[in-house]
Amino acid sequence: MTTRTVKENTVYMPSDGLVSRDIEGELILIPIAAGVGDAEDGIFTLNETGRDIWHRLDGKRTLGQIAQDLAMVYSAPVGKIEEDVNGLVGELFRRKMIVQK
């Protein structure tokens, strides 16, 4: 398997190969193109924190900026937020649900 790593000073945005919908407090990501998502689990759901990260993946902010912003929102240490952001973004990038800008 190819390792796909994310970088703090890089900007990411949602792939054109999926749609997202807010349903009952969860954000649902639905692949609409071949090669996006995971064949075993096509639909991907995000909780509130994941949703907050997703909405900041706007093609304008770096991961570092997103972590700084969320650290203020959640009154949490930046290092912990960076771990969470990098973990989720790494998984989304691996699944080709986001792309590097």
C-alpha cells in the first residue's frame, strides 16, 4: 500500500468525486466517482469535530492554520488538535476524499 502523508503547511480541499450531506448531527461523505472512498465502506461519516475540520478544508487554509483555529474554538492545546487534524486529514487523503491544492 502506498503511504500518503499530509503536511502541516499544505492546503487541502474536498475531492470533486464526492458529495457531503449533514444528517442528524453527522456529516456524511458519499463517493460519486470511481476510485474515491473505500470499496468496503463507500459512505464515510464524521462526528462534530470531524465536521468542523471538514468545513475548514476550503482550499485556502493550511492544516496548521486549521489546527490553530480549532485550538481556539475548543480551548485545547494546539499539539493535540494537530494530531486530530492530521489523523483525519490523512485518512481522507488516503481515501482520495480530499485533494492537495
